[in-house]
Amino acid sequence: MDDRLDLNEYPDGADFKISEQVKPSELKKGTDEMPFETCQTFSGSWGYYRDENSWKTNHELLTLLITAASKGGNLIS
């Protein structure tokens, strides 16, 4: 269960933290108590958009993956 359920009053109210669409520099290192996931899109849209033109570069995607993994987190795309 992620921290978006807002069950902070319970000691086991979440298993991990989650953030969406943040820059690699904004990813925080996961703690032993609470690892993290970051949910990112390959472009600027969460769904299909025929005329999409804001795709992330290979370099940007690799930077996200490497940064998340090196800080003990998961990258969801």
C-alpha cells in the first residue's frame, strides 16, 4: 500500500512512498522503513494522445532509471 491512502495514524499504514512526474534531482533516497516508487510517463501525457510531441529522450529515461535505482527506489513507467 502506498502513502496516498493517508493512513498515517497507523504504524503500518503504508509500505512505500510514491511520487509522480518529478525530476531526478527531486527523488529522495528511500529509508530502511519506507522505500519509494516514482511513476513517470514517457511523454507529457498519461494516456494516448495522437499528436504527442513531448517525448522524453533516451538520456532522460536512463537518468530517471539510474537515479531511482541508485537511491533504492523503483521506477514505474
